[in-house]
Amino acid sequence: MKKLTFGALMILTVTATASAAMAQDVAAGKTSFNKCLACHAIGEGAKNKVGPELNGLDGRKSGTAPDYNYSDANKNSGITWNEAQFKEYIKDPKAKIPGTKMAFAGIKNETEINNLWSYVSQFDKDGKIKQ
């Protein structure tokens, strides 16, 4: 019985720790997103700014946010955004999509990139947090 109780406590501890780490990643990603706010919006009611709104980015084809005037480079990039594509892009946008209008030097810190993806990818196309 003691082994069963100990095992159950270990599972709960690991689950709680993983949830807390994920929450910290999202919180840190939200802070990192402040670098993006001048040009991008996300969440309920987000509108295009200098850059497109980023709701539902995970799985969205590049150059397809409604009512945003994309560069031909973005429209023709063939990219469907996912974690790997985003992480490569955010390091150096102009290297990933030559001719993009995005004037941002990029983020080089892997932890910050991971946190930013955790934050951005949690929003569905309507700006609601995925369940």
C-alpha cells in the first residue's frame, strides 16, 4: 500500500511540475511578445497592425490572415506555420523568407523562442485560448 501511495504521489508531483513549467513558459512568452506588440496583435479582438494578427498561427498558411497586405514573398513562401517553422523564422525572418516586409532582427535565445511559441500557439483562430 505504501508503494502504491508513493507512486501516486510521484505521478501527481510530476504532473503538477510539468503544468507549472508550462505555465511559466507561457507567462515568459507573453512577456517576450511585448517585442512583437508594436506590429502584431493576438487574442480576442486582435486586428492587423503593421503586421498581421497572429491568432491561429499554428497550422495557418503564410500570407493568409484576412485583410492583411502581405509581401509576395510571404504569400508565395509555401510555409504552413508550425512550431519548427516559427522557431526557424523568428531567429532571422529575412533569412527564412527573403523579401518579407517584417523588419525585425530576430530572437536568438532558444529559451525565449520556446516561450514565445508556447504563448503564441495557445490562441485559436478566434483569439480564444485553446482548451
